[in-house]
Amino acid sequence: MIREFFQPDTLIKALQLRRDYEGSSLLAGGTDLVVALHNDKGPEGSVIDLSKVHELKGIEAAGGRIRIGAMTSFTEISDSEILRNAAKMLCNAAATIGSPQIRNRGTIGGNICNASAAADSLTPLLCLDAEMELQSLAADGTVDIRILALEDFILDSKKIALKGSEILTSIILKHPAADIRSSFKKIGRRNALAIARINGCCVFRLHNNIAESVKFALGASTSKPERIRAVEEFLTGRELTADLLNKAGKLAAEYVFTQTGTRSSSAYKLPVIEKFTVSLIKEALGKEE
């Protein structure tokens, strides 16, 4: 198959190509797409490489918000002082992804748009109420900007709400409160280069050990990473005792079961989700043994 390959050096050029070449694929870090193309399993059509578009890179904080360019690498995210101070769980998640070489190449935008159920960046972003900035170019040359919550952007495994003429340009976070407690954890087959069997993130605000607000998300458990509202609502406004955390773990496992039903892995995975949930919350509370 003969493909047309483009490497624009500005965002406006990339948007023009995206508009004019219907069905084109966007190449970010290439850690998944290049492998698929090499094995003749990738999508058909033109390829637009975004690696030279500097407007899509970098991390900045202003006006109570943090903006992460979609082409920002996981190494940059894990090393970012801005994120380390405001959203440490996202830095920790980025640091677990693949090898140093993959973290240097892989981008947060590519990870989001790949929409793997096991994507490590998605559970922290869900707990941070991340918004996706999507840009496209109209026929008259004007730039259209659409903002969509990550929860609405990820439709299912490998399915996203990105229109054919759009590019994910930035991930926008509200600057979290200074007193949040958070944790990110994952379980893989092995430590090195592990794809998560389960990953998760939780974010709490506490007052006298009472949970004033709770955000809790699991990945690699259902068809897409998602917030588990049953657990959040159960814990909010209550003292986080050991017994309560155990019940929260059971709620998480019950929710996963309702979404996935009985599978060959259920006997292993559901008890692990219970214990994983408890461990994740304890780590956020500083109570992990």
C-alpha cells in the first residue's frame, strides 16, 4: 500500500492537512502506530506526523489551570515541577509507562487517543477532571475549538469522540487544591515494561479523617478506564475506617462484575480488585503498611 506521509511544522499546517486528507491518521510518539503500520495492521490512508509541531508541546500553568500539550512526552510529564507540585499522581503514572526509550517517545495525547483500557495516564486524568482541547480548521480558514471532558472523549476501548478533521491539541486541568491526597498504583505481569493488569488512582480531600470529596478510577478492569461513582459516593462524608475501606473494595469489585460479567479471569481478578482498592486508598491516606 502506498501512503502519503506529511510532517507539518506548525499547528495551522497540521490542521489544514487533517481537514484536506479525510481518513488520515495522526502520528504522535508512534510507539503503537508505527508498530502496527510495520506489521500491515495499521489504519489505511495518509499519515500526519505531529512531532515537529512545537505548539503541541510543553506544560504551563496560568489562571488556575494547567495546560499540557498533546505532544508532551511522558518523560517531560514525570519530570515536570509544575505537575510534581500540583498533580503528583500523574507524574507517578507517567514514570511507570514502558521503558525510558518509550517514555521519551510516547506522548500523553497519543496515549489518550489510543484509548487502551489499560492506559496508565487515563485514571489520574479522570480523577483530575481533565478536559480535552480539540481543534479543527473550517473551510473559510477559521479555527474551531471544542472542549470535551475526558469522560466523554473516551467512548470505549479504542474508541474516542475525535472527529475526522480534529486534532487533540491540549489537555487542560484545573489546578488542584493544595490539600488533596492522592495515589496511583498498577499491577502488571512483571515490573519491567508491564502493561497494567489493573491500574487505579484516587484523590481525597479530608477533614478530621472525614472524606469531604472523593475521586476514584480504575483502569484495565472494564472496557475503558472509568470513575467508579459507587465507591466515591459510598466514601464521601464518612470516616475512612478499615472496615469502610474493605466495603469500598467490595463495591469496586461488584461494579466491575456488573460491567464485565463472569469471565475466566473473574475468580482471580475480582478479589484482586477488592484488595487493590483498599491498598490504593490506604496509600493516598498515608496508611499503607
